[in-house]
Amino acid sequence: MIKIIYKQDPLSEDKTIEHAETLGQWLTSKYDHMPEHVRIFHTISNMDHAEISFANEVTPKNAYELKQLDFLPGTFIVIENPKGMDPITLAWIVVASIVMGVAVALLMPVPSITQTNQNNNQSSSANNELSNRDNKTRVNGRIADIYGAAHDTPDLIAVPYKVYENNVEVEHVVGCIGRGHYKINGAYDGETNIVDIAGASVEVFRPGVDIVSGEPYFSLGTEITTPPLTVQHQTSVNGQVLRPADTQSLEGTNYLHFAYPNEILRATANNTDLTTKFVSNDRVEITNASFTFNGQTYDLNGTYSVLSVADDRMTLSNPAAVNANWLKLKELSTQQTAALSPKISSIGEKWIGPFILDNVGRSRVLCNFVATNGLYTVSSGGNQGAVNVTIEVEVTPVNESGAAIGNPMLKQIILKGSAKSRQTVGATLDMVTFQGRCSVRARRLTPTPAVTTVVDEVKWQALYGAYPLQSTVYEHETVFRARTYATTGALSVKSRKINFDLQRMLPTYKNGAMTTELFPTSSFADALVSMALDDKIGRRTIDEIDLENIYRTYNDVVDYFGTPLAAEFCTTIDDTNLSFEELITNLCDAVFCTAYRQNNKLKLYFERPTDNSVMLFNFRNIIPDSYKHDLTFGVMDDYDGLIYEYTDPTDDSRINIYLPDKGAKNPKEVKSVGVRNKWQAHFNAYRLWNKLRFQRKSITFDAAPESELLVLRDRIAVADYRNGIHQSGEVVQQEGLILTLSHDVDFIASKSYVIYLQMSDGTVDLIPVTPGSAKNKVVLGRLPNRALKLSPDDFVNTIYTVVNDDTKGSLPYLVAKREPADQFSNTITAINYDERYYLNDKDFIDVPVDDSPIYIRYDQLDINLARLYQMQRGDLPTTGEISFVVEAGALVSSSSSYRPETRFVYKFDYNSSPAKREYIVSAASELPAIDTGEFPPDLVVNLTIKGAVVGRGGDGGLPHLAFGAWSTDPDYNFTKTRRDG
């Protein structure tokens, strides 16, 4: 049986209340066919007045929708729409009638519908709830490309969501580690290993493997079988209390005042707390509320909506629209009544919501309800009883304006309390619905039990709109899934951030070709080739890369510095604006190289000390009047220090190297890219600092076309022909070891000389030289490495510079910049070459100390740090720094505690029989939980304790003997006894 409120005129207060088996039956009895001028609204309430708005209109558009109305319980409001009046006009008339108070008993304002993107302020979570993840979704962001080793914090593919399983909150996460393949060394939540968190699981899938049906290649914990979901988290639902459906009432006894314009005030002398009876959004009925003014009695009775409630006052929503007598309060001297004794009763259903889920793909609704303090009652006799609470959720299809466009769906869930436990009770209502935009609201159906003590507060904790994750196979990305239960270990994690200790897997160069097999690598050569061949980054072919040059350069870097640490490149590329050229520049800067293209192949040049210049410049190939020379005194650009920032491999934090120390007032700041170990940072920082200190001269000149062969950081030889120190020109003729030159050469008898020859392949040959038979002839100490260009038909002839041993050191420069000057020349900027730039390149001596921490992660007894290091890494280093970390969750217990020498004296004084006895227990030194062991005196040892280190009590201590205090003999006293444990 349903109730039907029928109104022929929307502006009239007149209405008829009828009952019928179904709405269809009632309409059939009244109309021959469904009239166009009828509007129908629906509410679950069975009261004689109900809400009416766009949100609860159910006017059917066809026979199917009309049939669906027969299944709805509650109350229908049928309004005759005057013929010729359009529905929009009717709606505005209905709203106007609310404002004017003409049909207030029937037409009440609908609660505001909160949009998904509005008012999404989250309240603080309870201590026993999982906090939000630090992993983020980066919409339209570049998928991470990780090279080398990293502590990676992956991006999320979908919004994390939480559900309840057996009263325990469970979080599900799907994320992307990055493009390509990775070796996973460990998985963590914050700093805590996943294996140390009870119930936590992580699964990592290779590219191309289905994350639902496929096998993970790395997993911790139990298998994750729940299909992943794409969810929309409606954050406006953040812990609202679902109030019981039973009526609350309050009868004042001369302590309630009605105040203009919309308040009910409690007298100061009274202690009644109004918040124990009413909350905002309640509908209350007020009776027996009357006052006298100017000899006339006015009543304030009516049904009102509550805006807010404090302990001493209640604020109503526009009460004058319900009862105009509220306006009379303004005429009172204090604008409030004297103390009255009204009756105030809460009425109606206590829905929370509605809230909008506007994802068009949504086909499920997930609602989390939680009773944080449990569900139970305590009787007057102290017995605990269980409380079960039923929650009902209503989901209604709506359009973009929030108006209902279909029938609501209802589903209930029961939160079951316990007669024994007082722990949190939580449950998730999972509702499969129609697809698309909807509004959701919830209410509590169970009243509060009438017992002495009851704990039954239930909160609506979370609301999600969900549908199955559309893509479960990722062809080019490594993807992970994680599941976390709200156990003690999970709740203690300070920073909830899924992260992985990993290393990129790439092909490498073997037997003259790139391998098809992938290897974990931090090599810059592997990274460079991978980026160049990647169709999303370099888009080069294998024929455009000089593999032999690149891998030979890698070996040169390793051999020169004495460690592969100098040849690593570890970075995460996630910036959409980075070009391939910029990436290669970052890589080369990290490993002391310069990339260049020659013969349409990508090559590398490694900067290191050298006695040879790649090209000679003199007046023959320097454009006249273009040579400029600058001399600097002091440090370049007045920098008095250097701050070099790099990535710490222990936790991927950014740390600094300060040179010469932290006292610099104007330091140059350099932020490195791809540098992730101390030694590589050391080499880079000192090279930069030494160049600041020892760079004294810079030159700029325009050079002939052969300067196209120059690469940044090349060593070149430049003749300063302005002061005549160097004697330069062209080679005119060669007869064996005798060269005929274009200019005379002056030799000083007491000095030795060398000649620099610019060879045809761009290199410079340096040869000892002596005077010849004429001033323009010289005799070579050996034959040149290559044939000289002497023919007039050659584009460029061999040029020379002759210097003596006093001046040859002033020739070398390093190319700092090369820019086109015109079609046939380049502007070259160079700084003086100085071997002191590389002063600290050999600081790495023998085998480096592995300064990564040794982690103590599991239960261990009597740890000796020195012995532990030797077992894991071999001999102890004599200098440097090593570290140990006791992980959170690990328990290290000592096997005994300190005990001094103890003497027991036993004397039973019964005619001196038996004789006095003494027991001596030897002293026992403490075996500490963590023993440092013996370390070399110059080695720095760091110990960080994140876990628990406790004493275990040894053998339980010594027993106490019986004691009789009848003698003053100290031998009979037991004051030296001690019990340990």
C-alpha cells in the first residue's frame, strides 16, 4: 500500500491524501490515459508532507518507466499542471510557493547536492584508519623513464580506494613504475619493508603481461585476486554521522527563548545540551510555543529545518516562511521572548546526502561505513550485548543539473556488533548499478537501543564511483599492484609511499653488437644507446650510433678514474619538455664527456689530461683582426666556492658538496643530473672547482672552416702571433726530414725547439726540430705521422708553428664554445688548458669502500657490527665511512644482562646444625644487544636505530634464599644478593 498526495492546483494549500496498491492502479482509476499535464514526485517518507524538487521527480516518459514506479514504496505527490503551463514554469511556481510559504507543509527545500569538484575538504582521519598515499596521479604527465639505479616512488594509474574486509580496512593501489624493464631489489611502504607489514602484498608485472590473469615477476605477500577498479573518490563524504531514525524530543521548562530572526536560545542558568538531541539538517516540529505582545497571543508552532546546533542554541532555516509570527519578534524590546516551555521534536528521515558521482563510465557504487568504537551495549548489570545497525543507500540517475532522470535503486547493509569485542566495525556496501552520472545518499534504519549504555555511532567514511580498470595489459610499462591491510604495522608507517629499490634493465654491447638479453645496468653507455634508439626519445637507427666509440669511451672513463662509479648515469626522466639533445647533454655532463656527430654517427669525446692538441690555429687559419685575449686575476666571476648538489644513493635525497668548505660567501651552485654516488660527485665537483681556481686566460677568435671538426672540451693549440713568441706559417716543401717553410725561423743556440704541424686529418703532430741550411729550412727529429699537404691543388696546406721550450706551455687551450660566424667560419671561445683542472681525478685509491648502509631487518641476537660487515662485505676498510641501520620492525635482543659476583650465606640456627653454608656465584658481564666489535681507528662507523633494541634478561637471574634477621653477623646478611631478569 502506497500513499498518494494529490493536488489539483500547485498554488493552493488544498490537497487530498489517498491510498492505493500501486501508483499505476491509482492513475488508471483516475485517468483514461497518462495526461501530459500531470507531474509526479516520490519520497520514501510516509508522512503527509514531503520534499518536492527536480531531484525527486519521477514523472514517467513511457510505459516501461510507469511500470517501474509500481515497485517503489513510500509516498507519491501528484500535481495537476494547469494546461498550457510548461514544466519549467511549474517548477518555478513550486519554488515560489516555498518562498511565499503558501504550501510549506507540502513543499520543502531539497538539500543542496554537493558536486564532485566542490567542497572537497577532507576531515582528519581516525588513528586506526589508513592515511592517504603520497604516491600521486600525474594526469597527462610523461610516463617515467628510469635509467640506472633508483629508489623509485611510482605514479598511480588509478585513484587508490579502500574497502572493508572482516572489519579491517584494506587499500588497493595500481601504479606504473616506468617504461621498460626493471630489476626489483626490494619494495617498501615509506621506509618500512613490505615484508615487515602484516597482510601487505605487492605484485610487479613486466611489460605486456596482464595484471589480472598474468604472473608477476616480483611479488611479496599473498596473491592479489581482486580485479582492479577505476574509482572516483567523492571526498565530500568524509565521516558524516548517520543518525538513528528514532524521534528525539525536548520539552523546555521555562528555559527556552525564541529570538529574532531564526534562533532558539537556552537560558544561561540551564545546562541542557541541545546537541544531544538535534543536529544540522534535522526537521523539527515545534508545539506549545506562544508569547503575548500588546495584549495579543502569537504562536510560533510549525515544522522547520535546522541549519546548525550548538550546546546553547539552535538556528532554523527561514522560519518566517513557515510561520509569519517570527517577524513579530523584531518588535519586542529585546527581540526575543521570555522563557517558554515548548515541545521540540525531530521528525522525518535522516538522510545524509545526496552526493553526486559524475563519472560517465561508473557502473558501481562503493560505500564504506565504520563504527570506530565498536557496536555494543552495556546493561545495568555490566553485561555486554551486540548491536547490529542497518544502513540503506539510495542511488539515483541524474542529469548534469542534478535532476533525477530515472528511478532510484536501494540496497541495505548490516554492520554487526559483538557481545565480546569493542573493536572497530567496518563494512563496504558494493552496489552494481546503471552506468553514468548519479546521486547517492544514505541513512540509518536502526534506532538506538533503549539501554543504560550504548555505543552505536556509525559514520559514512567514504564514497566511490567505480568501474573495472579498462586497461589491464601495458605493452611498454612495468606496472605494480599493492594491497595494504590496516594492521598495526601499516598504521605505524609515517610516510605512506609505495617505493621500490630498483635498477633499469637494458641491452649492452657484446661481440660487436647490442645484445637481445636485458641486464641490470647503471652504465651511461647503455643508457645513451637506449635513449638514442628509443622511438619516443632519440628515434635514431643503429647505423647512426658509433657503438664502438661509445663503449670504448665508457671503458676509458672507468680505467681513468679507476672505478665504474664514475661512469654511471642514474636519473628519472618525467619532463615532457626535455629534448633528446638536452638529455644527451645532461648525460655527458655527468660523465665528463661531450657528444658530437661525425660522418652521421653519434660519438663521444672524453675530457682528460693530454699532451696533444687536436688542431693548431695560427695566422693561417685565424681570421685577421678577430683574435681577442683576456687575462683574469683571481677566481672566475668572483666565485669563492662551489656547492655541488647530487643524489644520495641511500634514500635518493639531494645532498651537497661544499668546496672549499661551507664558509664561502659567493659560491657557484651546480645542480647535477644523473649523478647518484659520492665518487662521481666528488670528481665532478673538484673539476668544476679547479676550473674556477685555475682558469686565467680566455681567447676568442674566428677560425677557418676546418674548425667545424672541433668538439667542446677539445684541446687545441693557438699561436699568439701578436707578440712574436710563436713563429708560424705554411710548409712549402718536404725533402725527407728537411722542411722548407714560408717564413724564416730564428733559433737561439741555447734553446731547444719543436714544430707543431697541422695534419690532413685534423690532428696536430709535435716534432723536435733543429735549424737547417737556410733560415726558412728546419730539420725534423723524425718523420711526420702522416703525409703533408703541399700541393697548390689542396684545399688547405699543412701549417706549422715553431716554439721553444720556454713558450710551448702557453699554447694549449680547451674549447669552451663554438658558434657559426658566417657561412665559412666559426667563432671559437677557449680557456687556458691547465693540468691542475684534473688534480683530483685520481683521488679514488684501490677498491672503493662500499658506504651503502648494512640493514639489520630481522630478529638477530648478539650482533657484532665488525663481524657482520666482514661476513657481508669482506675485509674492513681502514679509512672512510660505513653505516649500519636497524630497520623499523626489527627486534634485536641481548642474550644476557649484567650481574656482579654474588655471595649467598645459608645458616639454620638450630643448635648450630646444620653448619653454615656459603654459595658464590661468579660475576657475569653483559652481552650487549649490539656489540661494535673492533674497528680500525681511522674508520668512521655510523649506527642508526629505527627498530627496537632491548635486553632479554639473560638466564632469568638468581633465586632469593630464605633470610632470618636474628643475627647481627654480617656474614648472615643477604644484602648482596640480586635478582636479574
